[in-house]
Amino acid sequence: MAGFEQKGRSLPEFERQKPPCEILRLVHHRSAGYALPMPFHVHAYVDDQLLEAPAKTAKAAFAKAIEWRIVGRLTDVSISDSTRSYSIAEFASAMALAEIANTAAADGQS
């Protein structure tokens, strides 16, 4: 599991936030009509130590989170976009909704 940093944070300091309410605000700039590049970070805990891996794209962050959860058998894996922290399932839903919105916007501009 290369490509991660180990940070010493206690478990209560990194609390998962509620599911996203404004998903499109996070991944889609409405006036420009395209997705904005955002820094993503994948987090997991091993023995009360925070592991963190940066990712340039949502796809890379999701792949790393799945790798850590399935291959690495880590628990409490989350993905952060510097604003919110998502579980793997929440992140997958947010990205699917963003893709649908982007597709609908592209069809509306045609």
C-alpha cells in the first residue's frame, strides 16, 4: 500500500459529516458548465493512526479507497474533497449524481 502518509490524529478529531446536501455545488461549477478540478484525499485508520493518500481526480480517489477497503482490509475508509468527508458509498452516489447532472447539462446545450 504505497502512496500514503501517516498522520497522528486521534479518532474523534476526524468525524464523518452528514451526507451531502448540495452535491452539485461540490463537483460542478454551474455558470461555467464543467467540473472543477479538486484535490481529494483518501483517509483510513490503522491502530488510531490516520493514513492519508492524495488523489488528483475523483476516479483516482475512489480507486484508492476501494483498494484500501478490499485489498488492504482497512475499515473506516473515507474520501475528502477538502470540504467534506464521504464514505465510499456516499462518494459513489455523489459522483454518479454529478455525472448525471453533467450529462443533462451537455444535452441541454446541444
